[in-house]
Amino acid sequence: MKTSQLDSLDPELRAPLEELLGKYPGGVYAIEDLAERRRIDALHAAQMNEAGKAAQTCSTEDVQVPGPTGCAPVPLRIYRPRNLQPASPAVFFIHGGGMCLGDLDYEHATAVKICEELGVLVVSSGYRKAPEHPHPAQVDDCYAALCWMSDNATSLDFDPESLAIFGGSAGGNLALATALKARDLAGPALAYIMALYPMVDHRHTTPSAHQITDIGVWDRKTNIEAWKWFLAGQAPDGYAAPLHAEDLTGLPPTFIDVGTADAFRDENIALAQRLLAAGIPTELHIYPGVYHAAEHFAPDAEAARHMWTVRIRALRKALRIQPARTDTDTDSHANGTATDTTTNHHRPENPRTGRAPSLATPKSLNAMVDRRDQDGNARSGDQLAPVRVPSVAPSRHRDRTSSATLEEPMTSNGVPERGRAPVRAPGSPRTSSPRPLPPP
């Protein structure tokens, strides 16, 4: 007798999934009509976000910033924690959705969590969606938004040398692809990549890609369909399928996690192996009985709380955040959450520069932005100024024709800082994007 793949799941994670499958047989992603799928998926995301709104303490501001040359503006949401310290680290956040779903509201609760638990500025980027806008629209939008954030580090008041990029699923793909693009174009320096169960392989040939067919959350059929829309008949390059990027050297330290019941399991393991082979400090976590994005469906499950404890600790360590501890602090292992106080944290000297972050007073943002408050209302009185917009060709990338040798940057002790991209002078970008890959 054939058993369901649901039998392999953690019981706490399975219960809310079965409830959802009762409403939508096969899962939300099995809905054939894409418009209806988007509507139901957005409704479900809103329900998950609603639970945390009452407890939210950080402020948010929606803005529109210039997109790639000749393209529409990119929507961003800026999250600021209470008592944000000057020149603190920051996180550039990219939501998931298989390249065809989602918006700034889609993973709002996750962005809030990162902002409040770390006590740092978070900038969440929207991007155009397939099939209406196939690759490279998504990575081009994210890169334009990252450049805007980096250009406005002083106005936003964060330390540009302590900037992490974060994304899950398709957002994990785009976090990696945006980091690759920043490396290739001598763009913003990134200190860390956190890619949760990233979507990185267009071929669908791994054992897990064949095994996960009836979980009800991003199964094989859905993944094949999403890649078809995303590529639109193109041969994927390394920005589309980061697992197959020709060169992974020069990326910052990278964190990956994935569940055993995730179709992306094996491609994520392969990606971690390639990163390690390229000399990139890489942290990989594989969680038994966990399906794709399970923590969004069952946020109170022990496994979900443990995953977030590990992620928050990794981000805190990577960004050198040292929160002030109080008498009420408890061991985060005991309750599955990161409980360190996040306000008034001390930022040590930057080991690369040997100096403490500046305490500059924020200035008006140096960008032409459509600024809105938390209720979505336009704000008056904001001055508009031009912004440096990266010159990004929205339709194609050049082929890589050579493999450059990286000069490893040195720490203050004269030791090579492995895994960090070298600093390149303006006007001397790295060689171009990865060669196109064979079609799936």
C-alpha cells in the first residue's frame, strides 16, 4: 500500500498543512488559474501576517525608487526598529513566491521579525513577476533596489560594510543572483547571504525533485511550471539558476537551510558543496520532517521556532551585533526563540577598517521616491532629488569570456578574509555574467 509523503512530516508541521489541503485539495499552488492562485495565496499570506500586527513595534515606510533603465520604479518597504542605533547593520530583504507570486505584504511578518529581533534597518524589495515579466526582470529590479539602498546608506543611517542580503525560496534565488550581480558589476559590498531553501536549479533532476509530488506546498509540478514561466524559453544563465553559475568565488559567507521534505533539498546541498569548493564560508542546515516554507504555515511549531533561533543567531554573528543583555534574558534554546534584547546594542570596531561606525545624523534620502506612510497615504513636503540608477540592460546579460583571479582582501591582522568580495575601483568591473546554461 502506497503511503503519502505527508507521513514523513513533523506532526506539528503537518496539522496546519492538512487543514489547508482540506480547503484547497492539492494545495494553493495546484490552483490552475494563475490569477485565482495569486488571489488565494495573497489572502493566505495576509491571514498569516495579521496575527503579528498587534505586537509589531517597528515602523514601516513604503517608497518607490527608480528601477533598471527604461523600466518601472521598484517598490520598497523600509522597516525601522524602535531605538534604532546610528550606523547599525542592515538587511536587504527579498520575498519569495516562485518568481510569479507575492508583493511587499507577502512576507511582511518575516521582515518585521528580522527588524525587531536584530534591532536593525530592513529594506524589503518588490520585483516584477513572471510570466508577465520573465528573467532577468526579477534580478534586475532587486539589483537596482540594492544599489539605491547602498547609495543612501548615510541617509538611511546604516553601516554599508555590514549589509546582509536575505531571501527565501525564489527570494533565496534572487539573494544569490543579486549578490553575484553585485560582485560582477563591482556593485554594493555585501557582508552575508542568508538563502532559505533557495530555488536554484532549473533541471528538476535531483532525487528530491522527483520525490516531492504530493506534499501540497511547492511540489514537482508547481516547480516545473514556475521555471517555465520564469525562463520563458530562454537558456538560463547563472543569475537565473545560481547553482550552475560558472564562478561562485568572491561571494560573502553564506547560510542555507532546507527541510528533508522539500523539493529543493538536494539542489541546496549541491549549492552548499559548490560554495565550499569555491572557498566561501558556508553554513548548511537540513531539518528532518520539514517541508517547503513550513515555518510560515506552522510558526508556533517547535521545529519552526528552532529554525528561527538558528537563523537569528547566524545573522547576529555575521553582522557582529552584540545586544545588551538583561536579567530577564533566558536561554533561547528553552523556548525556541531568540530572546536577546535588541535595543541599545553596541557595535564594535569594524575589523576591516579598524574604526567604529560613524554616528552621522540622518539626512533626507538622496533619491527620487514616492514616499508613503504606514497607511499607504502619500506624504507631502518631501524634496525630490535625482538618484544614481545602475545601468542595467533589462533583457540580456553578456557572456562571461574569461575567469578573473580574485585578490583576497586582508583583515586588520593581515590575514586573508576568505569569502569576501574584493574591493574594486569604480570603472573596473569584474568580467561579465555567467555563460548561459543548457536548457532544462
